[in-house]
Amino acid sequence: MTDQAVHSSVPGAAAGQEGWTGRRRELAGLTADVERAGLDTLAGRPAARCRVLLIAGRPGSGRTALAEEFAARVAADYPDGVLRARLTDPGGAVVPLERIARDLLDALGVPAPAGAGEDELTELLRVTLRERRALLLLDDVAAAEQVVEILPETRGCLVVATADGPLTGVPDVRPCTLGGLDGDAARTLLARRSGGEIRITVDPRAAERLAELCGHLPAALTLAAGWLAAHPQSSVLDAARAMEAREESGPLPRAFHLLLDSLPPTPARMLRLLPLAPGGLVDAHTASALAGCSVPAARTAVEEFAATGLLRPLGDGTFEVPGCLDPLLRAELERAEKPADILLAGARMLERTVRLLHNCRAATEPPESEDRRALAAEPKAMRFDTAEAARRWLDGRLPALLAAARQVVADGDLDTLARRYLAALARALEAHRQPEEAAPERYRLHELVLDVAERRGLHREKAAALLNLGDLDAGCGRLPEALARYRAALEAARADGEGWHEAAVRAMDSMGCAYAELEDWQRAADWFDRALALAQTRDDVGVTTRLYGRLGAVRMYSGQWAQALGAWRAAVAGHRRLRDPQGCARALGELARVQEYAGRPEDSLRTCYDALDWAVRAGDGRLRAALSLRLADTCDRLGEFTTAAAHRALADRLLAELDAEAAGERGGEPSGAAAGGASDTADSSGPSCDSRGSTYEIHGEIGKD
């Protein structure tokens, strides 16, 4: 959040509780503005967009706290929830619209395509909100365009935005401008945050003087009250005199430096380093790494910072640097710390995070694995007892982890550590999330890896990042973009010199798969041929076998039966060398399909029986069922109807047994996926662009005729 909360006897109390202080007139005005007719409605043209309420005020005026309190009071009117987004990063950088839209879609539970552009994401957000009734709290808006681009096109939603000043360009916005608190609210805030009302009530004139010196700004009042809480023997008059003696201009800088100068040297240095925390989010581990102290000592320090108003508690042991204090802390950091010490503190924080990410991934490994044994030896503060605890940590810290990734890559001073950090974060995501669930974050990480690789001239890492990005683009249906990535990866692999073959084969293979998705069979076959020729120089049986299977598939789709038969026979031979009975069965099944297409049903029948024998050896019941159905179809064409019926009966029995087995494991009825039957297994799924998968993903299971 941007500003200090105006409420609470307990630091960080939730909005809507009885600790709220003042702003009754502003809250009433905001509530009335929700129902008030807009200018378009008055002119007889009801707007299709939602109402926008703007809370404007200078940093420290409590604009974010007021927005949160108002959201809490009207949340019941918006059953789809309150969606929050911060539109300015710590340090003043404007958040890209792509990230704003993606974060809001995540909050709505709507999966956004990995690597989607700004226009696609903002349109998806508007379409999603069209059927929702939600409240959007947009904090620290930097420009009107940020609001206009994501404005819901429905009267059922409400946008509450906070900014420094007016947002010209936002249609029919209702502004609420904040100044200071009134005298009663200022004294109440001082009393609650300083730890008691006695010092305020016994010297009301000194309390009024202190409030005036704070400009009646909630943030400055909170810091002054924090100084009083930290100095129980001092009076309110002492605080007022100390504020008057400050040389800084402005009430907020004076109150901030009054509190900062009262801290012991070690906590004061820790506080100065907190702007280095990614996204302004702080926990005990982050503070410990930045300051180079123990985790318990850091936890005590950040809790004391929160008690005096220097940090805002978010729950679950995390805190936030208030936006109004971030510039002051950054100025102190540059003034008091050497650049080398700042760099060292950032490196310590990243090293600690890399270690936590390794432990987060290790928590998913089997109990007897080496990683789990290493995890058990870690200090208690650094380990996760269960995989679920590790996942909760990863989910809760993911915004800060991604912010750290962006920050370290943008700085460019710790590229070696940045590469380790990106790799550790990617592995943790892969361990705890399904591929489609982790795809958006993986896309961002691969883009960051690409930035570092291009900056450092690391051709092999550049090729790997481009290949991964291409796979994600292809998975989202962006095949032209995927092809461009694959071509760039091939160029990077060739530029690598030593050890370039593997990446080059993968790039060519991926291009072939992309062209197969586009049903450009000739280009697909050309790239598979090139990849095969290069793979054969390395005598990599697994890769060449996969490529023969891909070639067989595209030759079959283009009607080149002779070439397809040759490729599938080579694939069968490769699987035999690899001692892969399941692969043999699948390749033979495809060979039989091509033989039938080529008008050789007797050969197809013999090959199908061979495939069935291999499927029996592999113990793959569903593959046996698919092959039995193929045999039944072939027997029908040859007029062997009794044999065909027997094969269909066998397929039905195998599938029934498999479904019953699956239902028994789940303890219930067969699900749609388990009970899909022979048609699910026998259908062709068409070409696939995933070059890292099975040999036969390009053409699916044993296909139907």
C-alpha cells in the first residue's frame, strides 16, 4: 500500500474495525458518489462503463488507508470480491499494463495465456469483468491511461483509485481530495499509536502543537506517536520540541528523521537497507540477509518497526515499506551506505533466497532422497517441514520473488547470481505447480534469462531461453512467434561453437513441429530431415528414433506412403535398440496404419499383430485396447467379421478392467477421463508442437482411420 493507515490501536489493524479514526465526511461522500448519476446519465446516455472514484492526496495523507476502509465498508455489495493492484513500483517506476492486467486476472482466478501481450490481456480482463460484480482498488495511479485501459465496461463494477492529483482523461471520475485530519481525529490517532491517552489528555496544547507540526498528516502523526511509544518517559511537549528542532522541510521528513535518529545504529542500518527488499515486501529472512544478522534478531526488529509505523504489517509474517516512506529511506540509503555495501547487502539477500528456493523444491522430493536429507540438516528457520508448507511459502512470496528477479536483471551488477536465482525459482515453480499453471511465470523468467544471456554474450543460454519461450508460444497457439524464436535459437546455437549440436537439433525439431501444426507438411519434413542428419552425427539413438517417428507422421499426412513406411520402420528399429517395448508397439501400430492407407491390408494385419505382442510385453492395457480396435477395423475390411468381433470384445473387456481399477483407486465411480473408452485412446490428436515430449505426440495415439 502507498500510505500509512489512519486507523488502529494495534498497528496494521484491518480496515473496517473500530480503530478507524476520522474521515467521516470523506467516507460519506464516497458512498454517495457510488449511487450518484454520472454526467452521461444526466444527458440521457447511461454509460456502459463502471463508476470511478478518485482519492487524491499527497504522500502521507492516508489516501490508501481511506480507500481500504471504504472498500471494506462496501465489499458486501460486490460478491466477486475486492481486487487490488499497485500501479507504481517502489522507487517510482510505472507498472506495465501487461503486469497489472495479469495480476488482476490471477486474482479473479482466470488463467492468462503465457506471454500474451498488453492488448490481449487488457481485453481479456474487460471481457471477464463484464459478467462480474467486483470492486477494483487501484493504488498509486501514475497516469490516467493506466485506469482507462482496464476500466470495466459494466455498471456492476466499481473502481476506487488513489493518486497524487487529478486524473484528467478518465471519464466521469468522482474526486475526493484529502488534506490533514481534524484536531479531534489527530489527537485520537496520537493517543492510540503512542500507547495511551494520558500523555495526550494531560497536555492538550502540546498535543495540538505536535499535530500542527505534523501537518495533521496521518503518516507524520503515526511516526510521531511511534517516537512517543518508543520513549515512554518523554512527554508530548518533548516530542513537539524535538520536531521543532528538526531542520528538514515538510512534516513527514521531520517526523521520519525524528524516529530514525532515535534508533540504535544496527536497527537504523537495517531500516535504511529495507528499500532493497523486492517489491517493498519485507519478512524476517529478507531483513536478516540485508543486515547480516540472525533471523530472530531481524524478526524482532521488523516487528518494532511496524509498532512505530515504519513498516505496515500484511499478515503471515510479512511487512511492507509504506510508499510515502520509500523515497525517504532510499535517500538515507544513498547518503549513509557505500555502493559496495549496498551491492553486498543485495547479494546476501539473493543468496539467502536461492537457498530457500532450493529447500522449497527439495521439500517435494522423496523422503529417502539426498535433497531431503540435506534439507533436514538445514537450520529450522531455513527449512520446510512439508511440501504443503513449501507451496504456501512459494505462493505467498511469489510477487516478491518475481520482483526480485526483475530487479536483479535490471541492475546488471550480479548477473552470475541472477542466473542462479532464476534457475532456482524456475525449478521451485516446476516442483510445486502443474506446467500450465506455472507457464505465465516461466515465460517471464525465460525472458529475464534471455536478457542476461544477450547482455553477457552467452549463446548457449540464449538458445535455451529462446527454445523455452518458443515452446510456450507454441503451446498458446502463437506459431509465427514460436517459429521466430526457434530460428533465433538455431542462430544462437550455431554461434556457440562448441557443444551446439543438441540445441540446434532441438531448434530444428521444434520448427518441424510448428510447421506440422500449421499443416505445412513439406517444410515440417524438411526440418525433421535436417535435425535427423545432425543427430545421426552424434549417434543419439533416442533423438534419432523420435525424429524418425515425426518424419513418419508428416510423410503419412502428406500422402507419401513409401517415405512414411521407411521412417516408421527405422523408428521401430530404434525402439528395439532402446529396449522400449511400449515404443515398439506404438511405432508398429503407426506402421500398420500407413500400410493400410497404402492399400496393403494384409501387411497391416500382420504388423498390427506384432504391435499387439509388444504391447502385451509392455503391460500397457490401454494401448492393447487401441491396437485391438485397429485389428478389428482391419479384419472388417478383409471380411473376417468373427475375428473383428472378438478383437472388439477384447478391447471392451480391457477398457472395463482399466476403468474399474481406476475407480477402485479413487474409491468411487469412474470419472469421465478414466471412462473415456476406446474412442479416447484410438482417436488421433493431431500434430503437437512439443518437441521435448514423446516420439508420437506429433500424431497422437494409435489413430483412427
